Amino acid sequence: MSGRYSAESAVDRLSAPVALTYLVYATAAVFFLFPVLWVVSMSLRQPGEVLSYPVQFVPRRVTLDPYVRVLQDSGMLTWIFNSLKIAILEVVGIVLVTTPAAYAFSRFDFRGKRHVLFGVLLFQMISPVVIVIPLYNMMAQLNLLDTHLGLILLYIGLQVPFSIWLLKSYFDTIPEGLDEAARVDGCSRLQTLIYVLLPSVAPGIAVVAIFNFVFSWAEFVMAFTVLSESDLYTVSIGLFSFQGQYSMDWRVVAAASVIAMAPLLVMFVALQRYFVKGLVEGAVKG
Amino acid sequence: MSVRSSRLPEGVHDAVASAAGSFERLQNTPATWIAPAALFLLVFRLYPLIEAVRMSFTNMSLVEPEYQYVGLESYVSILSSSTFWTMSRVTLIFVAASVVLQITFGMILALAIDYGVKEKLRGSVSTRVAVLSAWVIPGIVIGILWKIMLIETNYGVVNYLLLQAGFDVVAFLSDPQMALLSTITANTWRGTAFSMIMLYAGLQQVPTHLYDAAKVDGARALQRFRYVTIPQIKPVVFINLVLITIYTLNTFDMIMSLTGGGPGHATEVLALFMYLEGFNRFNLGQAAAVAVLMLLVNVLMTAVYMRIFIEEEGL
């Protein structure tokens, strides 16, 4: 009985819009996943199997040899360490710098606040690529070329606008009554921020932290400009220089690419909700 | 302890009290809270912007420390060079095609997922994750992914499939026009997720009763889309349009690893042209002039964005 019912409802549900929706889903899945899966499959092949004809979609015999080659022939481990270090310090820095600012923009009323906020937004809209040449000169004058410190400070500077706007939108959702209650109880503003407001804006801070981590990990132009010693490279510029020298064996380039994107993909699948939130709130609301 | 502190000279006592007081006062000034962020903004965002404008009026070079102010010479030489106009044309095609494709695919996906979620179809979340994962991957890696996909022998997987379907091998990256098309494809792959998410969020804000009313009036699906959905999400579409135009205009990393701007100058968009002019051909002055021209386009687009933004938020 129940089998017949569900079969009927399945036929019922396969109306034209449903079929069309599934067609869109399937096409999207193939178009967006195939390049990633292809490179993963490429990175697991035996030497002869890349240039085999007809092309094998799934490697016949899996080998981790390309990965071993990446780790032996390139500074990949150092680059991963550098990227992690830079991304983590950037995240800590940006949270420390922009949380107080976002608090102030949400809780104080002062003359010209609207203009300052729009000024910050204007900076967010202007791409860092446009200012890369003067930035290079400036970093040279400050003796910050070829230093991680320089790159971290630079990343914090670039990410201030986005992070302020996003955090401010979180502060704005917390009723001011909460602050006032704490102030009546004798808390200073700093205490109010730390003990009363921070727990409520924690999800916002998480979104800011995740987006900044992804930004720092993936960023290319600035790292490429500031860092020239391969020991100091991040994963992005390391991979770029490596694929330039190593384009003879695509399996190894593929393995290096998988290593470079895996941490972000894993993070993304695990924290998907935060990514969508950040995208929508960072863009639609400013 | 208390005895000691009571024995403190008056002056010190006052100083401690006033320090506590001024700490309190500092906390009540917004400037205190904003200062660190402002410092970063001034040093790493505002100063380089002003520097870019100043440099564009000089003949600064990467190899010679001496330079002079030469007025508009850099601009004149940039605007009269045919390379610049070729690059502008490449950029225009790249940006226009990417933006149209991203909005179109983003809209189709947003509508499909919106429908799928409402009808509780399976695969809605997985589709969203699949599309978004392309957006999470670093630009440099995206360029390499597509380079590997488009290898120009029958061993490249796309060429293999074309061959199977009875076509000839295509020179995806060494033919100038195909290279531009490949770059646009890779950029669409990367950016569609952003449009999808924004447009999907926009669709959620359309009040359901409008659809119900339209249904009662006998509007068919296509009519509902045309007369209810489109007018309702117009602001989101515009904001999306402006944002992805700016993003695409400033694309650098993905093209660097996919084509490096080549073959020849076929995919050298303005951002790349500027970078290579400055760091490979050492003309910092002229590179800065290109940067300022790009800046003007950025600011123009931002002005449009802010207009919509202000209207929407009622600020």
C-alpha cells in the first residue's frame, strides 16, 4: 500500500518545474565540481596515466607519489606554516582593531558619523590592486618588504572596512537596554563591551574571523609584491612560482593545488552557515 | 596597604584619581575606540591612494631613485598608447561577459534553489555547497585548475570530451580569442556563487502575499516573475551588478596563473597591465596613471552603489 502511494506521489511531484529544478541542480553540480574532482584525480595517478588515451576519469591505480614529490621538491610545508601564521595573526589583529571601532559606530552618536561610515565603505569598494604600487614604495620605506609583519599589518589595513561594517551590523542587533543595565550596575564601557556585549556578538566575530582567514590564505597580489624570498612565501605565491617551474609534470602541480585549496574547502564545508551569512551581510548590508 | 595609601602625598593621590577619571573620559569618547582602526585605514588605505595620484604626475621609475614632476605627461603617454586601448578593450569584454554570465547563472540557480527549498526537494543544499566551493578556492588555484582542464592536446579533459563528440582539438589558451573566452569561463565559474547567494537572499525578502495575490489574479509563473519578482529584487540586482563589476575589473590572481596575460596581450586586463607596467617595465609613473584611471572607475561604480544603498537602507 504505502509503496504504491509513494510511487504515485513521486510521479505526481515530477512536474515540469521540479524536473527543471533538478536539471539545473545536476548541471550546476557537474560544472562546479568537475574541475575540482578532476584535479584531485589527476594528483593521484601513476606517471603514465595522465597522458593515457583514452583519458581515465578515475585513476586505475592510486598513488600518493605526486604529493611526496611536492613535499620534497618545494617549500610547501614552510609555505603552509607561513600562511597559517600570517592568517592567524591577521585574524587576531583584525578582531582586536575592529571590534572597538564597530562598538563605537554602533553605540556612540557623534557628528559626522554617517560620513565617516560612508568613507569606510568607500575604502572597502576600492580594490587594493589599485594601490599596490604606492604600497610597495611605502613598505620599502618602512623596511617592511620581505617581512611577515609587514604583510600582516597590510592585510589588517586592507580588511578594516569590511570587518567594521560586518561587526557593526551585529552590534546593531543588540538592544541598547542591555548596555544601560550594565552601566547602571557600575560597569565601565570597556567592561560592558567585554562582559555584556561580546557574548552576543560572538557569531559576528566568528564570521569576521573566518572571512579574514580565507582572505589571508588566498591573497595573492600583496604577498607577491611584498615577499620575494621563497622561505617567506605563502601558499598562494609558493604555488604560483612552483607551477611555473614544474609545468612538466601536471600530476605534481595538481597535487600542490589540492594541498593549497584543501584547508579552505574543509573549513567551508564544516562552517558553511557562517560563509553564507558573511556573504549576505557583508554585501547586501554594506 | 590602606595605611600606606592614605599616607600618599596629596599630589599622587590626585594624579591617580585623575588618571582613573581621564581613563573614564577616554572611554566615553568615540575617538578612543576608533583610533586603532583609523590609524590602519589612514596608513594602508588613504595614504597609498594619495600617493598613487601624486606618483601619476611624476616620471618615477623602479630602477632610478631620481624623479621629476611631469604634469600630465604619464596620462598623455598612456592615453595615446595603442596598448592601453587594446587592454581596455580586453578588460571591457572580460568584465561585460563575466558580469552578464554571472548574473544570469546566479539568477537561474537562485530561482531553482528558492523553488527547491520551498518544495523541499532533495539536493538544494548540496547544490549550493557545490557552487560556493568554487568561490572559496584561492584565485591562483582556480587559474591552475582551469589550465589543467584546458590542456591543449587530446589529453586535456575538455579537449578529450570535444574530440569524443566529434570536434577538433581547441587551442583554449594559446589562441588569443579562445584564451579570453577561457578566462571569462574561469571567472564565471569563480564568481557565480556570489551572485547566486545575493540574489537568493533578495528572493527571500519578497513578501509571499504578493505572489499569492498575483496567483489569485491568475498570473502564470513567468508573469509572476516578470511583474512581482523582478520589481521587488531590482535593488539587489543592481547592487550585485555594481559589486561584481568592481570585483571583475580588479581581477588579478586568477588570470596570473591561468594565462599570465597572454598569449601576447590577449588576456592582459588593466589590473595586470598596470602591474606589469610598474614591476616588469619599471614605469611607476605610468603604472600609477593607469591605477588612477582604474580608481576613477571604482569610485564611479561605488557612487552608483551608495545611491542604491542609501535609498534602500533609508540612511
